[in-house]
Amino acid sequence: MDDIEKKEEIVLSTTQSVCPECLARIPATRVAKGNQVFLRKHCPEHGEYQVCIWEGEPSYLGWANAQIPTSPEVCATEVSQGCPFDCGLCPEHRQQTCCVLLEVTNQCNLHCPVCFAATSPAAKEEPGLDVIEGWYRMLMNSGGPYNIQLSGGEPTVRDDLPEIIALGKKLGLVFFQVNTNGLRLATDEQYVSRLKAAGLNCVFLQFDGMSDDVYLKLRGKALLDIKKKAIEVCTAHEIGVVLVPTLVPGVNDSQIGDILNFAISKMPAVRGVHFQPVSYFGRYPEDPKDTDRITLPQVLREIEKQTAGQMKIAHFRPPGGEHYHCSFHGNFVLMPGGHVKPLVQENTSACCCQSEPITDGAKRARKFVARQWSSAHSEANIQRKEQPGPQAGMGNVASLDEFLERVSTYKLAVSGMAFQDAWTLDLDRLKQCFIHVVGPDNKLIPFCAYNLTNRQGQALYRRGQ
């Protein structure tokens, strides 16, 4: 039986990864078997590991596009030990920065079972404004301005978060988003007003589902009403909102369509939905099983199924900046009748490749996010009303001008990103990461390298681990 199964395997390509036990760099192979693609690797000391990284349609090989690597404008480290041990960024990195995360606190007002950050209520760690100013100046001297995401911990536990935003704006940084669970935003409207006045563009809101059993499972509390209130307050203060669900199989993957329908109902205040399939950081006594994961093609198929085809796989594309197996994106406009239309023609071919290679992917993504995720301008808002005489290609709007105005205001960006952990890490993908974190010694660390931990929870880069 083993010999028969072996013959059914196809070796697609090779890469490098790390051992989940010791984080040593080891060779890895991408292997296709049936409709699944596995990352297989062997550590001389700790044995073999295999994890499913892609499953079903769209196909692994078809979900690709031609991208021209773009070196970072400034490299703060030299190549010494090799990826992923020389981050700073080093000259081997193949993409410039799009978004930079600044961890402004390790404190949090929730204790979620699922969390990227190492929150530590007993040991408060918050950089002062002088340290943060140093981060800003480093970023401006390293090719900025970049999009900034203030994170933690929970950044809204800091009373001086508005001053942090205002300082960055003063130094030339343009786009600010806050990565938040929304608890304080829902209960402290004066604080939200201060954030708006300081220049906050977007709230990146943890939003895992449409029923409290999901929040009880993933966050330890019933939070749905609080999430809705946070959106209401942000809407009143014209701050853009992006809903960010962490998708966990068997917990909330059946609510993908409900989340999207809710987002549509809250347009134009809600600017996007950004799905994040669960990845595994911290302590894990046993390796996560493939059934504990959900791959990007599975998410895309669920989107099509759960929206009854309003959003189809063919409406989505691979990314233009990060590695094409890291994410997907699609844009949809809300029509007066309440349905959404895709802003791309359906891709009916088996290949998603563009005819021309993509250049400056990080810069293009940076501009799109800053424009799309910010609040729609109130003077451009269009009243939702039925228009007589539908025209070809425009649904039921009265004119091309009105359609274009709807696109600028009532556009929803739907995306998903598969973050890597010690089991799934592919160094070809990591080298093309354009989401970076300011880590120790004021160096830029790719997001998945910064959060990477071995099975015991020991990290390469994250502070305090």
C-alpha cells in the first residue's frame, strides 16, 4: 500500500523551512497528492513533518502570477546565518515594505485562546513616545512613509494612543490603523473622538462571527453586541472599519457568508473583510492536525457557497506584492438593489496569471489599502435608492457617473491571508513578505518570522519569549 501511495505523489518543487521543535533551518519539499499539496520536511534530530498547505480548487499551480522581486530600499542587516535568522531586513529579502506593525503595549483587556501576541498583564511593557518617535524616524529613513498598524497587546489600553498617532502624522506618516478587539471603542466615545481628531484612518476590528458561541470559544466572552457597538461608534466618527475574522475549522467557518452579508449591510462604513485562517503559535504539546487548519482555496470555495454565488472564486485574484500563495483579494460594489457586483470580469481560465509581470507590488498595495480602508467621504455618499432603467454592466444605476461614484464609496474589499507557523513556514514565501514588525534593535522583521515560535512557545524575535 505504501508503494502504491508513493507512486501517486508528485514532487512539485523544493524550498526550505524550519523544524517545529528546534527552529533549525531544514530542506523542505512541496508534494502534490490528489487534490492536496503538502509541505514535507525532515529534521535530522526530531524527525519528519508533513502539513497540508493547499487543498482543491483553485489549483496550487494555477493560483500564481508573475512578480518581479523588489529589494528593500534600506537593508539594516547582512546575510550571515541565512533566512530566517538575519531579519532586519537583509539583502536576501525580495519585497519592500507595505505595512508596519508597531507593538505599543503588551497589555490586553481580553485573554483570548487564539492570539498572535504574547500579552503579559503582570509585566507591563509600553514604549514611551520618545521610543516610538525613534521608530517613526527609522521608518521614514528606510523608504517610508509606510502604512502603520498600531498593535499590541490591545493598543487602546493606552490613553495616549491619539498622541502616538498625531506624532506619526507630524513626522510624515500618512495612514494609521489600529488593530483592536473594539472593547474600548464601544464604551468610550470621547476616546474615539480623540483618535479621529489625531488622524486615525481605520480600525482593524477583530470580528470572528455572528453568534456569541463563536466569541465564547475564541475570545472567552460573549462579544457580538460590543463589536456591533464599536462599528456604530466608528461610523459616527467617520473612521473606516475592516472586519478581521480568525477562521477556525468547526468553530466559525460556517459563518463566512453571514459575516460578509453583515459587512455589506454596514457599507460604506465597513470598508473590507480580511479573513485570517488560524495559524499556530505558542505552546502546542502535539502537532496541529490538518483538520485543525483551513486553507485559502477552502476559504474561497466557502465564500462562493455561502454567498450563493454573489462572490465567486473567479472574482478573486492572487496578490501583487506578497507571495501568491499567501493571500487572495477581490473588490465588490454595492448596487442600489442591495446586491454586490465584482469589479473584475470572471476569470474562466485555469490559470490566474497576469500576462505582464507585476512590479512595485508593495507600493501599489500600500496605496490601495490607504485609499480603500479609510472612511468613505461623507460628501461622496450616495443614498441607497432604486434607480430606473438598468444599463448593461452597471446593474440598476441610472448612469455611468453614478456607477463610478458608487465604486468610490460603496466598494467592499474582501481578502484573506494565510500566516505561516513553524509547521507551514516556507522561506520562499517569507522572503517576499511585505508586512513587517519593528522588532528588537529597531529592525524590521517579517510578520511571520516575528511571531514564529517552536512547539514549546519559544520565539526567534518576539519580545518577552
